[in-house]
Amino acid sequence: MKYLILGNGPAGVIAAETLRGNDPASQIVLAGSEHEPPYSRMAIPYLLEGNIDEAGTYLRKTPDHFAKNGITQLTTRAVLLEADKHQVQFADGHCESYDRLLIATGSHPVRPPIPGINLPQVHSCWTLEDARAIAALAVKGSRVVQLGAGFIGCIIMQALAERGVALTVVEMGDRMVPRMMTPTAGNMIREWVEQKGITVRTQASVEAITAGVDSALLVKLSTGESLACDLLIAAAGVAPNIEFLKGTAIEVGRGVRVNARMQTSIPDIYAAGDVAEAPDMFTGAPLVSAIQPNAADQARVAALNMSGKQTALPGVLPINVLDTLGLISSSFGQWWGLEEQDGVELVNQQNHHYISLQFDQDVLIGATTVGLTQHVGVLRGLIQSKTHLGRWKAILKDAPLRFPEAYLACQQSHFLK
């Protein structure tokens, strides 16, 4: 059996190792498009902070790890899938055959169609190459404009603050992290960030970037404001790497559509990680959840099924945990709630504490927290287990911070049945 894995990020690496453990005699080929050892993009901010060196971002620490496990590595990018021939064409001109294929190609940063977006001082923060360029420009006292205050943008913010830059963040939404935080929570994070000396502009977009004087940039905003800066970081979201699938029979939405076994619409082709659109835990609707723990879970499930084991993912549960300059926030499940809102919100503005709970009848389906670190994993457990709260729903709507008690009581009730 020959397995071909496209993408050597966390999903690709975990899938390769899982396949090796379950099919010792197989041939495994792992293809990555960057001239770097397999590494974690989520570690790049720690690199920029100076907490780790480049080797600290590597997914596996010994140089011969993959060779010892009989995993062949390629450095090239897939350009065409020929499913009828069971082969993939690569950018370096060669073709690779397969018996079973895993698409774990991840995603790439979106470059908004802004005049000047390709000027030399404009960078994404996605690759080690990006990190090197940012480190050279983001020196103490330099002026930095960051386009985007989403999950990735907030992680980068910490690293930039540590480097002592003068930072302005520009976000099109009405709050920070609008895709993982309620309006109250997102604005609470904004207030915290501004107290730390970072300028935030929400409901604003960059209209043009032009070359200024002394190698600076001039950034024109939709508000009419113009900002001079030495570096602009584009953190305006990501899109899946699926260009090479054009013309194939693989079903694609926002990502590669898969079932609970991580199988695509072509039975011997699977997908996992940021590129995969898997069934949501509650609705069953296709959902991309671009977080590393999800990529790891999907990779294991895909690899087990590729090697002949029968297993299924219970469904994708959106999980976001964010550290924004020391303020911890989280959201789980359908944090935005149902159309017929049935939830509770508790706000302590002075201490930057916040919790929102969302229900579907007596089941907790979503939660958002800010500034709360004790036992927040319990919220994930309640949501993931689809626990029927019974009388505890009314208690939580009156006192939402009693969720640890609710969890213990419901678990005890379950075991006593």
C-alpha cells in the first residue's frame, strides 16, 4: 500500500505517523511546499517574541525522525490531481502515484485587493520566511500597522508588543475577533488592548498603501485617516489550498468536503486539517475549524480509515482559546446561539470578566468567556457531551458562573442511573 500525503503541517505529520503505526509495511510519502522542516505556524509568534529559536517551531526535533520511520519527504507543491490515474502532478514537474491520498494542504493568507499590498514592507505572518522579514522591520520604536484583529491577528499582537513597536490595529468588523467573540466580549478585549498602549480602529478598512519618505509607508483608511508606518502586517484571514483540485470530482465548499471518516466524495481520497470541511457536531453542516487540535484529531481519524480501521469523528466542535496581552478569552461550540436566542450573559466590565452561555432547550450548545481561566474546559465538556442539564439550566441562567457545579451534578446523575 502506498500512501501519499499532501501537506507536512501538523495534520500531515500526525497522519503519516499514525499510518506508519497501523501499517508498518506500507510506503508513505509526505510532501510539503516550503524549504523548511515540518513546523507549527502557531509557534511563529513565540519565535518573534524571542522565546524560542526557529528549531523550536519544528514539529519533530530530531533531523532523522521521518527517515527512521520510513517516511519519504518531498519538497514541492501539488498542482494537479488526476484521480482517475491515482496520481498527483507537482510543481517540480514530477508525478507521484498513490493507493490512498490525504489532502492536508492547509490554507494560505488572504491578500486583500488593496493598491500597494505588494510593496516590500507589507508582509503576512504565516511562514518562517515571513517571520524573518517581520523581525528585521519590527524593531523597538518602529511604526507598525496590522490589518485584521481576528484570531491570528491577536496572537501576532502579543509578539509585536513584546518587540516594543508602536502598533495600530485596523479591523473591518465592529469589534475585535468578531468570528469568535460576542459584541460585548470583543469590545472588552479592545478596551484591554487599548489600555496596553495599542491603537485600535474598528469598522475601518485600508483603502490604499503608498510609498512614503525614508522607506516608510503611508496607509490610507476608509475613515479618512492616513497612517505612516515602517511595516504593515496583513492578517485578514486565510483560504484553503485547493487550487490543484479544479476539474476533479472532489466536492468543495469553503474547503474539501468530507464525511465523519474524513473521506471525500472520491472514496480513496481523504482530507484533514485547515483544508477540510467536516460535519458540525450539532447541525451536521459542513464546517472548517482551522485550529491545531482539530487538525490532529482529523488526521488520526483519516489515517486510521486509510489503513483499514473503521472510525469516525463525532463532529467538529469550534474551539477557540486566545491570549491577548495576558487577557484569556475562549469560545466553544455555537457561541453565537440560535436564532431564537436562549441564553444568558454576565458582564464585569471593571475586572474584564465575562461569560455568555447559549442553550438549545436544556442542552448547552455554546459559550464565550473573557478573563476567566478556572475550569473553562468544563464548558467544552458540557457542550461536547450534549449533556441534558435538567433543572441546572434554570440555575445557570440565573448564575452562569456555577457551570462547574452543573457539570459535576450532571455527571454524578449520569453515573447513578
